[in-house]
Amino acid sequence: MSFWRRNRAFFKLAIVTNLEYRFNYILDSIGQPIVTSGVELAFWSAIFASTGQQTIAGFDLHSYMAYAIWASFMARISVNWMYEFRMIEEVESGGLNTLLVRPMSFFEYYLSQFLGYKIVTTLISLTIPVAVTVALGFPMIWSRLLPAMGLAVYYLVFLFIMSFIVVTFAFHLTRIQGISVAKNLALWIFSGELLPLDIFPEPYRSALIHLPFSSGVFIPVAYITGRVDATVLYSGVLSISVGIAALSAIAYPMWKWGLRRYVGTGA
């Protein structure tokens, strides 16, 4: 019971903390998705106008616009640079000391906050793609929205463990923010945020879709817009499960190894 009470408290802490600065939060959860969606719509409109084609890889302009709108939304909730930088700062500054002496783990403390922040942000940001899809008549299978969002939440656990591994490098290196930035740029491509993964040629297309990173953007978006069927969604659940197991096997020993080197004096 104490485990659930304290993690529920961490969950609420993230919500209260982020809602404290309301203007900043509104820009973050609503303003940014609107701007990103506008850029994506202009991008795909320009591509179709320049090629003069009615379809690309079997999908028309409305299909790509629907993908762009929902991909911007999914990409917004499937990033962890903010909490990742906070965790790195805790290790580099020596602030980790205050967390190590408390009856909790560093992992659960930030995971619960991360999920709390993402869930409340998701509920608010979701209004943008829904409104645009309805207003412009983009293709959308509404009955698939809930399973797709479930996959996105499951992916957040995988994403956090990956961030946790990145943080462990702070025990050994003076500055690791560059590693975090490089990881996020790689996810920008591998998740399908930059381009739909199904337009890549084989064998790259199948390889990218079956990696767990595709569950961050491509699979949930392609599923709700009708580009893929439930089989691909199930493969995403499986790949994330395997990814979580593999990353967990790496994260725990790296954390223990880092703690043995940690002196708690700051960078």
C-alpha cells in the first residue's frame, strides 16, 4: 500500500508542478501542437503540389495530412527530454543525495512524475488532432483510438527506461546532454515522426516497423488512420515488451555500477 500511495503522490506532484505556470503549460500542451501541425500540413501540401501526383505509396493527400496531424500529437507525448535532463542534473549536481536517503527509488520517483505529466498533457493536447480531423474530414477510425492510446502509454514505460540508461552515463562522464540530444534525433526518424515508416523501401520498412521505436508514433497513428491493421498493433505490443525486458536487464546493472562510482559532490 505504501508503494502505491507514494507513487500516486509523485503522479499528482507532476500535475501540480506543471500546472503551476499555466501560461507556459498552455503553450507547451496546446500552442506547440498547433504550430507543429500547421507546419506538417504545409509540408505535405507542398510535396503533393510539387510532384503533381494524386497518391504517394498508395495514399492520397488527405491520408498524409491525417497522419501528419496525429503524428505531431503522438510525437509530443512520446518524448522525454524534460525529465531526462532533470535526472541528469540530479546526478551531475549531487542533488541525487537527497533522493537516495528517502524510502523510495530514483526510478519510481521520476517514472511516476513522468507518467503523471504525460497523461494530463495527453488529455489536453488530444483536443487539437480531434478538432482538426473532424473539421477537415480527414480519414480516422474512431473505434481504434483507445487501443492506439494504450499502446502509446505502454511505449512511455519503454521510453523512460531508455532515458534511465542514458542518465547512468552521468556517473561516468562530466556532460552527457549531447547523448540525450542524439538519442532524441534518432527517435525522430525511427519512430516515424519525420516520415511514415511504410513509405521506406524494403527491407528497411519491415525492420523499422518491427522495432519498438515505431510504437511511439508510426504504429498508433497508422492504426487509427487505417494505414495498418490490428496485426501491426499487436506486433508493437510484443516489440515493446521485448524492448522493456532487454532494457531493464541493462538498466539495473548500469545503475548499480554508477552508484558505486558516485561520490555525491557534483560535477
